[in-house]
Amino acid sequence: MENEKSDLTLINRNQLTVTGVKKIKSSEPEQVVLILHNAALVVGGADLFVVSASIQSGEVAIGGLVKSMRYTGVNDKRKFSFKNLFR
């Protein structure tokens, strides 16, 4: 079974380490989006950048000023279908 644990470590609002990352969806100075096993983590801030990333180990380090962190759902397994719409 795949390890679905994810840990966040934030030091002084400018060093964030996240484990359990499957993919980096986007990386911009104001927002970094990470895909975890069952959710997406949206990191908001200023001057954000990816310091290091190892998708094999699932660890990503982010630098810059972290202002917010928000989990959102990921629906990789459920796909839209017209068949389900007209039941």
C-alpha cells in the first residue's frame, strides 16, 4: 500500500517543507500548487520559489514569504460523464 502521509514544516514563515508530494502542479512567485495523495495544497505568498524537490521521496522545499496554505480536493478518480448527469 502506498504511503499516504503528508507532513508540513514551516520555519519563520519563509522555509516550508512538505512530504507526501506526488507532483508540483505549478510554481509562481505568488502561488505554488502541490498535488498530494488525496488533495492539493495551495501555498500563497510572496517571492515563492521551489528550493528543492524530490518526487521519488515525495519531499518539496519552498522558500519565500508564506502567507497562506489551503487544501483543496483532487478528483483524479472521478470523471464527469453525461451518463451520470441524466440518471
